[in-house]
Amino acid sequence: MKTTLTLVFSVIFYINLLAQNTILKDSVTQLKEVIVIDTLTAKNAIGIIPSKIIGASVFNNYSPVDFIGAINQVSGVYALSGALNTNRITIRGVGSRTPFGTDKLRLYYNDIPVTNGTGFSTIEAYDLENLTSVEIIKGPKGTGFGTNLGGAIILNTKQPSNRPTTFTNKTTLGSYGLFKNNLGFSHHQKDLYLSFQYGHMEIDGYRENNRFERDGYLLNSIYSISNKSEIGLLINHIDYSAQIASSINQSDFDEDPTQAAFTWKNAQGYEDNNYSLIGVSHTYSPTTNLTNTSSVFYTYLDHYEPRPFNILDEYTNGFGFRSLFSGNFNAFQKTLSYTIGGELYKDEYTWAIFENLYEQNNGNGSFQGDRLNDNKEFRTQINGFATLGYSPLKNLAAQIGLNINKTQYDFRDRFTTGEFNKSAQRNFKTLLLPSLDLNYTPTALSQIYVNISRGYSNPSLEETLTPEGVINPDIKQEIGMNYEVGTKLTDREKKMHLNIAIYLMPINNLLVAKRIGEDQYIGRNAGKTEHKGLDIDWNYVFNISPRISIAPFLNYSFSAHRFVEFEDEEAEQDYAGNSLTGVPKHRINFGLQTSFGNGFFANLTHQFVDRIPLTDANSIYSNSFHLLNTKLGYGSPINDHLHLSVQLGVNNITDTKYAQSVLINASSFGGSAPRYFYPGNNTNLYGGVQLKYSL
């Protein structure tokens, strides 16, 4: 890898020299790029390190149901989807060892933190059609966004348009009984912006026991009190139910990938969720050099999930506060920019486990039996953060940052008493997480940046408990350092964009979730990992004629992640040197976006995913695969007020059999084979019609 890093450094240096002497003719996306991480909310701070933002041009490559496909177009990011309600997002390998769900990154919705108290995020709770962009911060370099080892994902809702009042309705139909309808209303006048979205979706699914149905409401409003002050209100509610097909073993995958896991089918397993988010924000700019944005928020999740082994009934009340000051001042005959702020998140998690008597229910599926436990946990997380930006030279900018994190768990056993009661508290050490950013711009067309930052990951709820269900006082947070060098290039006509980044992130106190039962995991700190790799994002626009343009893009991820220290004492195995479980070494996303004028477009996307190690011993791998998708569309105004657009798409054109998600280190129970695979959909179609009426 040392030779590879040296070569990449040389390539970056050479390309920057080339950019100073020639015009590099390449492409443009249809989106405005946000350059600074911490300045996404602090717009006056100095621009230092690039983040990746995707929006309309990327979303338009995929079905409005396929949120994961859009995220997977970003290099260094790999999202696995077992179903619409079962997603796991990994960034540069971080989070790949989580059995289910997304953790070790921080999720924000309009700058409101929506990751729960133990670090889990549910991106499936949000509708892609309600978003205008998604920003992804890779690694812990986002000082103002939690400094998690995986990074942060920021979802941004739709903003005011040029038209004062707009009504929109989009209907999508497709394979597996897909029906999706999104109805929107927005109104914009001098002091008020108001937007309301209602969405309904239902789909039977490709597999058995795979039906999904969701209703969602989004209200977003902004009112300008004065030219210095505005207040915003955000209300998001999602109600969805989803049957669970679960993972299957190799022979079942080869024989019939549409089948559900045997016990999940018999239990008719499913989950039912009600999720609400309410946030109120206020922005105040007393002077041109100072701005404050503060928000208070409340979240509620009611989750009910019958599984073959038991029934989980849980609800979570979360609330918090976030405030950010940004501005600049003069010192040493220079202008310095700064941000300073804090974030408090608290939630109360209540859960109970019941017997599932589906085997005694005459084939009618799950039936709730006796209570097996009753628990409550209070979780608190505090983040304080500050950055200071300075330009010592004309072409050189520097920014230092510091995040301070404090996490506490308070577990209450409300089922057992006396010496068998498992109530306990856990206060993690206060973490100091600094960062340093440097950005050198040799020309107006190129820049080289460097980041050094420290990040962390909290253990999940399961990882904090011993096999007896008591909080483990010895479990530690994962700690890692991110070392990153990159370059951004464009040409004078802004047709080409090329981003290259190489990184090295050693992580200590590796958290390992060990499965000791069908629904029981325990955690331990088992060693160290080394995450190193290369991310490349390139796009270009060819203007074939005044009407026709072709925009190819290429996103490549090289992931050479490995265990540095990792011993499985029970199995008496040393996995040091093995590839990190759950991460493909190579991933490629290539595509063409073609516009023919008069509102016609045709997009083609290709994804390659390398084989994935499924066990820590690297003894079993998933197969590599290629996916080919296409989407055609036409849009045109009917008159001054009404606009019509029509779209048609085909996914998995070659009918590839592949695993869209995998379960690592799968165990076998009752003599059955380990279930590693979540099959992806076969060839499927969708089509949609959108009408937009503007006053």
C-alpha cells in the first residue's frame, strides 16, 4: 500500500501542475457543490475541505423508491439494502461490522440531529422525493457534525422556488405491485415560505413476506421576522409497516432467491413504525459579522416487531437543542472566521420482549405471549464544537477545530428485583476530538487539501451489555485518526470536475458484536483495524450540438481495509492481516446522462461491486456482480402555469442474480445453514407521471 500511496500522491501533484498550464475539458453536474463541511451551517466561515453533495442530477438516475442507489453513486460510501426497511450505510468501511442497521455515523435532517442515543440512524424513515440534496461527510472531519468515525449525512428538504405558489403531484407505478404517489404544495411570498408534502407508497416486494406500505407528511415553513431574524418550523411524520423476509442461506439463494427465511415466513414477521420529528429553529444576524442559528427538537418512535424468536415492543422519546454562532473578526491584520456551538441530545428508550407463540396460532402468524422483560434506558450525548479559520498566505487557508463529546447511559431493569435486577449506569470518558485542515489553491482551477482529525464511535445498546444483560463497565468507545489528502480540479468552462482523495484511518478498541443467540449480541473491544483507500469522482459534459449533450460520470472506490490486531479467543483464531469483513475492495459506478433537447433525456448507470468477505477468517465471500439500469424521460410546459413530465425506468436490465445486502459472520441455529444473503431484485420496471401547476 505504501507504493500505491506514493503513486497517488505523485498523480495528484502532476495533475495540479497540468491544470496550471492547460485547460482541462470535462464535465459538470447539475448541482451546486458545497465546499466547506462546518460552513454548511456557518455560511461566513472560510472554505477549507470538500464534502460531497448529491441532488437532482443524481436522484434523476434512479427510481424515486431507490434512495440507496443514489447514495451508492458516491465514492467511499456503500449502502447495503436487505429491504426498503433494512438498510446499512458504511463510509470508508466504518459500520460494516454492524449486523443490522446504520451506526457509527451521524444523521441530520435540516441540521437537526436524528441519530438516536446509541448512534443508530434510520435513513428509511425519510422520503427521497421530499429532499433537495444529501450532503455526505466522509470520516470524522466534520467538527460541527459529531466527528463520528463514519462521518455524517445531512438531508436537506426542498427550498423556495421562483414561483409564489406551486402544486405538484407525482405518481409512480412499477413491478411487484409498486404504487407511489407524492402530493406537494408550496407557497412563497415576501416574508413567508410554506411547503407541505404528503406521500403514500405500497409494494408487495420481490420476495415472500416482503410487503411494504408507508404514509408520510412533511411540513416545512420559514417566516422572516425582520431582515435580521427568521424562524422556521419543521414537522415530519412517517407511518410504515414492513413484512420481513430476512436473510437466506447459499442453497436457498441459488435455488429460489424470492423465498423468505423459513421461520420468518411461518411467523409472518414484520415491523410497524410510527416516527415523528418536530423542530423549531431561529436564525439571528445582529451584524454582518455574526450569525446565530438555534433549534429545539423532539422525536418520537413507536416500533413493534414480531420475530420468530420473540416480539419486540419499544418506543423512544428524544429531544434536544443545537446552537451555532458563526462570524469573523480581524486580528494580526488578517480576517479570521470562526464557529462555536453545542448540541445536546437526550432520549428515553423503553422496550419489552414478549414470547411469540406463532407455532401455536394455527398458521395465522405471530401471536403475543408472556412478557419476558421490561427495560428503560436514559441516554445523553453532548457535543461542543468550535472552529477557527485563517489564511496566512494568499493561496493557503487553514482551519483548526475541536469537538468535545460526552456520552452517558442509564439502564433500568423494570422486570426483575433484588439481586437479579440488572439496572446500571455507564459514563464514558469525555473525548477531545481535534481537527486540522489545510487548503492550497495553486490556480483558480485546482486545489489540494489535507485533513487530520480524530473521531469516535459509541458502542450500541447490545454491545454495552454482558451475556447476563448487565452493562459492561469495561467496554470502550472506538477511537481513530483520519489522515486525508485530496485534490479538486475543474476546467475554465466548468465542464469537468475531478475529485481524488486518499486516506488512512487507524482505529483502536475495535467493537465486535458477537452473536450468542438468535436475537442476542454482546460487544467487546477486540483489537485494531486500518482503513485505507482511494476515492475518485469524475464527471464531464460533451456538447454534441446546441441541443444534445452527453455527461458521463465515474465514481471509483478502492478499500484496502484490514484487521491489524484481532484475536478470537473462543475460536483460538488470530485474524490479524485479514481483510475487514463486509467491505468490497473495489466498487465502480459509471453512467451516462444524455439530454436531447425539447425535454427528452436518457440516463444509463452501471454498478460493479467486488466480492465481499463474509467471515472474519475470510473463508467465505459473496460473489461480485454488475448491475445495469436505465431511465428515460420527457418534460415540457403545457402552458404558462402547467408542466408535465413522464419517466420510465428499467432496473437490473441483465437480470443479474446478486446479494443486495449480506450478513457477516452468520451463525447457524437448529442445524440449519448460516443465512448470509439478502437477494436483490430481478429485472423490474417503473414509470411515473408528474404534473406541476404554478400560479
